[in-house]
Amino acid sequence: MTLALTAAAVCALIAAGTAHHWAVPARWTLVALAWVAGAGLIVYSYMLPISLVTMFFGQIDHWGSLLTRAAGATAGVLTLGCAVAEQRRVRRACVHCGRVHGRSPERRTDPAPRWAYLAAYVAIGGCAARVTALVLDSVTAHEPLPFMDGSPFAVFVILMILAGTLLPLALVHRFGRIWPRWVIPLAGRDVPRWLVLGPALFVGAGLAGYFGVAGMTAWILGKGNLGQAPVWKVSMEMFGYTLWGLGLLAAAMSYYGATRRPCPVPRGHHPAHPPTS
């Protein structure tokens, strides 16, 4: 309730333009509150991705819980949208494209920043740690690898591995922004940004929320069966999933900025920005 009320309050202030006359530090505080409230609502609804995935496999969750989680996640996304809008105004970003010209990527061909590459490869490392633990489990139990038995779960595991390898690479490399030449019908065209950004945000938020918050909390408190499993195994799973999710989210932020539409105003013709206080 605290998160929801905070989100409602900051969104109302931002939408009404009340903060336009505030001092810059106060406006940054409002932006920070909006980010915390929005992200908090999304994290609080961490079970939504799991609920949606289980629906695809015929296991329908309780509809009341599903709708509550969906409402929380939707409210969180809208709150983050308000945070981004106010942040752009405080940063005096371009009113036409949202960039801070001279500091933001101007086109899809611009290279991703180093921190985005680091985040993407952290995500790949997290995925590798989790898959390694999964393989060790199967080998120890003398069972076939879960992604080689042809079951629906095998399809799920394969999709998750792609989300931990191909997806983070697409967020920071050119082929995730412009179709490569071997994709003959689409070669050279822009990749639809939400084809990459949507799964990255969905998987990243789901992993960071479910394992980074709920899983870590349960592990620390000794809840469930986590305390009975070997420490090395739980560590590989919890830290692997958490780094995987956080890496995807960070790289997705870079991808979001790099795939904005080009600014319609030519360089050198941007109007002066109004004062921020």
C-alpha cells in the first residue's frame, strides 16, 4: 500500500506539473521517489512472469492473484514512465527525441557504452552459472539433460538459455538493432525495438524480482527447502539468476536509448532549453 500510494502521489504531482516550479534538488528527489515506487511495484509483482509462463503450460493460476500482480506491474510501468518524463525535463533533454545531445547515442549504429557490454556479459555469466548447476544436477542423478528429453519443459529451458545468451548479445551488438546480411528478406532494416526490448525487460524483471528479492530473502531466512540443498548449488542458482536478471535490465536501458528514433531537428538547430527551476 505504501508503494501504491507513493506511486499515485508522485504521478499526480508530475502529471499536474506542480514540480516545474520546484528547485532542482527537490525535482530530483521526486524523480527518485517515482523510480523507487515504480520499481518497487514491479518487484512486488515478481510472480507475474511465472504465472504467465505456467498458463502457457496449462496450469492456470488463481485469477484474483493474477489480476493483482498484473495491476501492480502495470502501475509500476506507468510510474516509471512518469519518472522518465520528469527526469528528461530535469536533465533538460531534447524535447523532440529525449536525448541529451552530445552525451546520448544519436543513431542505432553508435556503439553501446562499455557499461552496457559489461552488463550483457554479466547476464551471460549468470545464465552459464545456472545452466551449469542444472547440468550437474542431471549428471549426479544419472538423468538425461532437461533440454534434451523433448518435453515441454525442455522447450522452456531452451528458450531460457536463448534469453541468457542471444538476448543479452542482441542488446549491445549491432545485429540486435539492424538485421544482419544473412537475414536476407530483412537485411539492413531496423530490428523492431520491442522485439528485443520487450523480452529483455520481461525476463530481466522476472528474474531479478523472483530470485534476487524473493529467492534471496527466503535463502537468508532459511525458508522452504533452500536450507537443505548444498550451499554451492543454491549459490549458483540464486546468484546466477540474480546477475542474469540485473544484467539484462541494465543492458536493456542502453538498448532503449540507442534505438530511439533519430532526432527530427538537425544538429546545431536545437532550441534553447527552459530553466529547470
